[in-house]
Amino acid sequence: MPAMTSLRELSTSLLSGAIPIERAYPMAPRFQAEPVAARSYFVASFANVAAFDTDDGLVLVDTGSFLLAERTRAALRGAIAAPAHTAIWTHGHVDHCFGVELYEREAGRAVRVIAHEAVPRRFARYRLTRGWNQAINARQFQSAVEFPSEFRAPDEVFEGRRSLDVGGRRFELHHALGETDDHTWVWVPDAGVVCTGDLFIWASPNCGNPQKVQRFPREWAAALRAMDALGAEVLCPGHGVPIWGADDVHRALDDTASYLESLVDQVVALMNRGAPLDEIVARVAPPAELAARPYLSAVYDEPEFVVRNLYRLYGGWWDGNPAHLKPAPAADLARELASLAGGAAALAARAEAIADPRLACELIELAAQAAPDDDAIRAARAKLYAARAGSERSLMARGIFATAAAGSKK
């Protein structure tokens, strides 16, 4: 794919299937800025930034990653030079809400930051659990980048909805539960542009992340329905490229809402019949025609994780297996099973012989827990998880399995 393909051309090729999503991965920073509507601009980065020109200066929707904010700002300046006046954060994830000081420095004045009232609570939690978030990011992104310790507080917060007039243009802010509890999506009526934040990311919705706090699939779908009702001409996503044209915007929002609603309905129906988590995970899947959409591919999160998240949301942490309510320590169980199998080496050998990678990983974990200092078992564990990581499509699964393989090699 040529490096200078326009964002609109790339969007059209992705929607038609001419380019697979793996060749335009939604989290890959392009640092490409283009107009998307009248006085409206978009920067494709790791986490995107939208900019709207007003008589008082730019209104920014998101301001960039703590790692890439400067390159994102520089890309924006290739499309529009007006100083920033106001920034709206779609949520408090660290790839969306950094870099405000860069715009303040070039403007020579403060930039007003507006966000949902839950964003400061998120920042407080990040400070409290900084080490945990460092570990999560290391596994998820296979990166040793240090997690931030300081966060710029928003200047103004709102609760449910907020209408904002800046320099002759109106911006309508809507809170939604979705990927986060502090999410905001933005409607710019004079341009026909909806900024979804991470409620749309050119991938199956990130509402099952196995290492993160609770997500809200049902409310997420409702927010997508509310956006769809506006008849937007342009969709500016939190990750990936914009979508142009009312029909394509409608299809993307409607399909994503339907995808989530299907998972919610299936999980809740089985829970209401008393099914345990193991059965629910085995039986629930998104509709095949929706899972095949280019913007619903499981390249980041995946539906199995969403199912587990829904069970946790509506049923708590216990999975329905009575032995798991107050279980024995995992290492004790592993040693007992290894003894029954004829030793940890026998478990490891069986793990290497089994074709099913899920079963193989279960057995190699038991072997490794029963004999944690056995170099041959550690080597077998590293090999199995490296193969597992190489076969997975979603970034989250790949990251966790690759971390397990690396840990065994050490």
C-alpha cells in the first residue's frame, strides 16, 4: 500500500475489501492529516486527533498519546495552522489525553480542556496503580515504555450532556458508558461530523480486554445507536481512518451496535438459564456476517473476551464451578495432578504431543507449576506459548502469550 494513499482512498479500499485490515492496522500511527469536512481536519495517529477551525481558534477532539503527541501535533500543522482554543477529551486513556502543553506553548496561552467528570477519578486510579498499569502495557504491547505518573486535570467537567459554542460553531458532547466509564462522543452539526472516540476503532469493540477494568457492551451499543440517529456524513474514529458518506457511516455504526447487542443477548439468555461461564464461552459467538466486516475484525480485542466481561458485569467473578469458589493453590493442584500422571515431565510430554493448543497450554502450565525449576519443562513451555502467540490474531492474546514464552526463556 503506497505510503501517501489519502485517508479517504484508504477508507474506501478497506470498506470494499480491496485492502485487508491487517495492512492498515487501526493502531498503527500514520501521522497523516487531511480535511474531512468544511473547516474540519483529522490526524491519523496511534490514537487520532480531530480539529475544528473556529473564529476563536481550533477545537481539538483528543490531543494525542503520551508518546506520540508531538508527532501528531506536527502532522496536524501540515493541514491547519490556527492556534488551539479548546480541547475535548473523549476519555482518560493515556493515548488520548496528552500533549495539551504543546498547543499551549505554540498559542502562547492556556487551552481549555473539557472532559467527563469521571476522568479525574481515572487519573487518581492510575496514580494508585501505576505499577500494575506498567505491567499491563508491557504484556499487551510488548513494550518497556514507562507508564505516566502525572496527568493534566481537565479545566471543566460535565455529567451527561454539554453543548459548547466556540467561535461561531457548536459542539455537542455526550457521555456514554462503553470502553470506559468516562467516555465522551462529540457531534459537530454544521460539518455533519461525529467523533466517536474509542466507541468505534476499526476492530471488534475493545470491551473485553482481559487485563483492564470493567467495560459496558450494552450501553456501548446504545451510544452507537444514538450516534447513528444523527445521520452523520463523516465518522472520525478513535483509531483507524475516517468513514465518509451517510450510508457507510450508518452501516458501520449499526453493524457495531448489532454485534454488541447479539453478544449481550446471548450471554444474558444463557445466564438466565443458570449456565456456567465455561458453557457460555463455548456457545456464544457474534453473527458470522458481522464478524466478517472489515471494521469488526478481531485484530485487537476479541469476542470471547467480551463474553467473559459480560459474565463478570452481570454475574460477578465466580465462574459457576463450585471447586473454583475457594480453590486450592494452583501449585498444589499441579503437583497432585503431576503425581497422578507419573510426574511433571509426563504432563509436559503430553502437552507437546496434543494438537489442540488450548489443552496443550493447560497441561504445560500444570507441569511448570509442579516443577518450576525444570529447564526442559521451561523450554517446552516457551516453545508452546511462542507458537500460540504466532497463531493468534488479536493483539491482546498475542501479547499475553508472547510474555509467557519470554518469561519461560528467562
